[in-house]
Amino acid sequence: MENIANSHDYVIVGGGLAGCVLASRLIEKDPSLKIIIIEAGQDVGSHPLTSSPLACFAAHRSDLDWAYMTVPQPHLSGRSCYNSAGKALSGSTATNYGTWTRGNAADYDHWAYIVGDSSWSYKGLLPYFRKTESHYDKQADASQHGFDGPIHTASVSSSSSDRQYPLGEPLRSAWKEIGVQHKLDSNSGSPLGMTEMIENWREGKRQIASMAYNLFGVQVLTNTLVHRVLVEERDGRKTAIGVQLADGKSIQASKEVILSAGAYRTPLVLMLSGIGPSVELAKHQIPVVFEAPEVGQNFHDHLALCQWWKLRHPEAGQAIGTPLWAGPSFFLGLPCDWIVTEQVPSGQIKRALEIDGDTVTDNHPLLDPGSCHTETIIAYAPAGAAIAGEDVPIDGTHISSAVLGMAPTSRGSIKLASADPHASPLIDPNYYATEVDRVAMRAGIRSVLKLFQATSAGREMIVSETPPKGMPALSLESSDADIDARVAHVGNTFYHAAGSAAMGKVVDTELRVYGIEKLRVVDASVLPVPIAAHYQVPAYAVAEKAADLILPA
């Protein structure tokens, strides 16, 4: 810290996606500001795992990953599940899979409704979605897309005319055969249907937030862990004045402290600072600075189930591992063509809500005509097998399906394991705890079974499912109990953790922490409800909007 001043205007805890975007936009607005980002991970601008799209799979459990484990999950056979989180300057933009899905307008509108602020609706956030992106199709609707933002997007087909996967058209035919309609633009607020995969790889290279957004003029302190926020009484109000690092040193903030440490670590830092549920703080002898019972609560995540499918004609060069994929175009992004977003029939959702004891009304958000309950990705590789502990060969003989529950009603928590800032939090996503979540996942999995087992194109593609060791293959005749058993055995996160410092519960609609002056949260932990998106997109929008809240034009 020899060259780091001990006082700044803004101290940003966490140099992930949100922290980098926020710092960049603040310094752009006022170059005279003194801003520091404090990041626990390393600068990864030249790290080998950030150089190419498929390196994302090697990033799991690497030096770029916090590699958390959950507490045992009672609805997943008591398993402790792996939860990845980027430990790097740029956060999970250094490790994610690059999928660029904005999500469903109805979800954002529900967010705005429950917090009582229309600026968090889809329409309210649309300027920030547009500001972030440089959309690949310059003829697209300019009211929905931006064309000169820092993050460049590409569809599979636009990334290269040579990026033509052999199973793309057969899969399109199979989805159509089971009634899924093609949608031209799913990033315009209504993603239901089948659409081409949109990614934020740029010419086959990762766009990490710290390089896509200019940090010139921002001081960046890497490999440095923050212990807690320092709070003092000033004019009768509890006020954030800086942070204490894990080594005991402190950095002062004259204007604000901003927590952008992510859905796992932001609530952890709050609780270590004495801002949280007093019962939890007492367990670790942490003095209560402000009683905030909702800190660490409302945690939600997208649970996914991967299945692995043996190809009928691997000699045709249909999956990763085949020697026929010799050209670089096949590796410009994930080996995939389509994303399919589906809705569970309303009758099934209503019955599930009743079983869960929820109040069922026609205006329930899960019954919205545009609601999105599942997302399915077919990858031309045995994706997810290594994470699930399954030995499926990467030799061109297998593809995979991943079904994501996009509107979970299960809620979990983040709690302290210790008063030591180096200790990982106790992560309890409470996966698969509600009938709504089970009904949605079963429906998504049954769609995949229909796709491969009840269509002519699917049967021509696939010989059989390769089930996990010791488990029967799933089929169209499989029972709900069979599907639930499979999810319990190998269901895992799709790395969309959020909600643990929720808007309306921990922060207000300007992202200010209740009860503490000059303290904000800017990251995915503020999302009060799940969004049917891949969370880098809403996280970029939250950070872009936060800059305008902090320094209005």
C-alpha cells in the first residue's frame, strides 16, 4: 500500500463487474474524483484463462474462483454444492460463459412494483441496457438496443460465417416439432421461444469489465481483502467513513463507501461490520452497529440440471472432441446454437403455488402471460459432467442439455461462519425447496426428453442418455419422483447468485443501505426477485444506473 493514499472520495469494495463499471462511469463524470477499488483477487488482464471462450471451463476451482461450497442441501440428497464466484479484478466477467440474455420485462416490472419505483422496471432500466451494449445487428430496433456501448455482443451466426455446427438445423427442427417457436430477438423484453445464442465474446476473446470499461484515473488495489466498513456517529447519524482491511490498515472515504463484492461477500462484509441480524452477529461476538435482519436473507439462484446424450453419428463431427472441428470458428464461443425459454402451463403453476401455501391470484407474477419459468441450452459438449463428478468422455461422442429454473421461489441465506474475514460464508441456497421449483424443473426436463425421444430429428441425433453412475436413464415414462431423484443427485447452480442485500429490505431504491449514511450496495445482491436472465446483463445495468444515482447529470 506504499503508493495508495489513505483517503479517497469513493471507496469501492470489490473490483468485479459492478465495481469496475461504477468506478469507470464515476471518473468519467468527474475526473477530479479520487476513487479506489479494493479487490481480493488479482489483475487478470493477461491471465491465460481469460484469453479464450472455452477456457471458462478450466476457470472452475482455479486461482480465479472463490470455489465456495454450500451447506448440505436437504432437498438435494444432503449434498454440499459447488458455487463458483469470480475472484479477480473484473469478477465473474473473467470466468463466466459469456451468455448475453437480458431477461423478461415482466420480471423487472415486478421488481419495480414491489419496491415502489418505476425506474427499476424494464422500461426504466432500458436506457442502461442500451448504454452497456454494442449490439451486433446494426439494423435492429434502436429503441431496444445500443450500438456504441463498451460490451460488444454477437450471435453465433454473426460471429463467423464458418461457425456452422452440424446439429444446429436438426435441433431447430426438433424444437419446432414439439411446438417451440423461433424468436428473432429475445433481448427485447420477451424471450419466450427459441432464439439464437447471443454472447459477449468479441472476435473470440473475452471482454473483462476492467478492460472494457476505462479505469484510467481510478486507483486499483488488488490481492487485498476488506474486513469491514468503518462506521461513526456523525451529527447523530451512523455514517460510513471508510473500510478496514484484513491486515488491520484502514482507508477513509470522504463521500461514500460502496459495496460491490457480490451476492456472497457483500452480506458477509455488512455482517462483519455489525450491520445485520443481531442474532447472527451475537454468535460471533460482533457488536451490533445497526440491526438489519434482512442482510443475508432472500438469497436466490438458478438451479440447473445437466443431462448427457450419446450421439448416433459422432463420426459426422457433431461435438467437441471430434477431429473434424479443425477450424478456429468452432471455438469462437460456446459450442451451441440455441437458447429455449419456456413457460409451464398456468394450471400446474397454480397447483404448485397452492401446495406451497402461497396466495394464488390471477395477477401473481408467475402467472403473467409473459412469465418465463425455464431455460434450456443444448451444448455440443458434455457440459457440466465434471462439476457433477461424472466421467463423460470429451471425444466427440456426447452432447449435453442444461435446464435452468429461471423463476425460483426457494429462498436461502448467506451467514457468517466466523468473525474472521478470511473465512468463507455459510451459503444456503435452499435449492429445490418449493413445489413451484420442482414443477418448473420437471416441465423443462420433460421438454428435453420430448426433444430427443419423441421427435424424428431428435431420435436421429441421439442413441440414448448417459445417466449418472448408478442411476437409470430418464425417459418419457419417467415419474416426477424419478426426475426429482435425478435433480437431487446432480442438480447444480448455473452461477446466478443474487438477492442477499435486497432492494426494499437492505437497501432503498437509490441503493443506500438502510440505517447507515454514505453506504451503498451496487451488485447483484440487490436484486429482490429472480430475473429470467444471465445475470451479467442486469448487473451491468444496475452499475450503470448507480453511477447516475450517485452523480446525477
